[in-house]
Amino acid sequence: MSIDSSPLPCSILLLSGGRGQRMGGQDKGLLDWRGLPLIAHLQRLVRPLTDDLIISCNRNHDRYAPFADQLVSDDSPDFPGPLAGIRAGLDVARHAHLLVLPCDVPQIDADLLADLRETARRHPQQPVMVRHGQFWEPLICSVPTALRDAVQSAWHTGERSPRKIFLQLGGVGLECPADDPRLANLNTPELLQTPSGVSE
């Protein structure tokens, strides 16, 4: 499926606000992979899809700014997790849907994003999450911005799991193969160094 066949307008949020614990505390989105920072690979892929590209980051704002139309940060200083970044993205998104990607999946491709947007177009009032085998990928998702108040409400009751919240809000799955290499998380120094981005 080509990108052009999926006309759903969307804001896009790239999550790069974590502690980087598995990277020794380094800012993961700025780490090099195949000659470019991880964030640059995602930005290059999604830039043609939106006029509202948002990056969630909690440090190095000056280095992230050239890659985004907007920057957001968590409203708490203690790295409260990816849901905080999603909340911040929903608050500023300019379109009716927010497509979310973590910064450590640089092998995501245009076909998967087109499928995600098409699934969201067919389920305009529900969150859409990638699912492979028995596993949900709640950080590879599309969220209607009309759900921002429901997400905020869940946050204020203490929920921190995007997967649980999205399922409670009627989330649907975009099925991918169980071992889809496009979904590989390059979240350790070793994975960044392997040519394929997957463990040997």
C-alpha cells in the first residue's frame, strides 16, 4: 500500500523523552545508527506525511529542534514514562489523529505507516496499536485527539500503561508478522552496532 492511498491527516509524535537506561543514560534519539542519529531516520521517513511533526524530549532541545515543528516535554521532572510524552503530544496536536512512534524503531517503513493510517481511518474514534503475535506495541499507534481528556483522566487516576488505556478506550490492532523486523527496538548499545539491528 502506498502512502498516497491513505489520506488520513495526522500529527506525528516521535517519542525521545526517556532516561535511556539501557543506553547507560544517554539520550537515545541522538545516538548514531548507520551514520545518522536515530531521530533523523524517523524524521526522514515521516516528514512527508505531516505538517505537524512533534518530538517529545526532556533534554537536548536545541539538537532536536531542527527535526520538528514542535517540541514537547513531560510535565514532571522524573521521567514518568512514555504516556507522559503521549499526553503532551495530544495536548498540542493540530490534527484529529496523532500517530506515535518511539525513536528506537528506525526500520519502520512507509508501508507499515500507511497501513496504520488506513486502519485509523477505518476506526476514526478508536486508538489503533500495532500487534504482532501475542504482543501489542502501544508506542506504535494512532490516537484520535478527541480522546485526550480520557487519556488525561486515566493518568490522573494513576494509570501509566498506554496499552491498558488504549484497550479500555476500544483499541484495535494492526496485525503484523510475529517476527516483523520493522518492529525491532534498537534499545541497547549492542543492537545499535549489529548490521541488521537484531540480535545474532
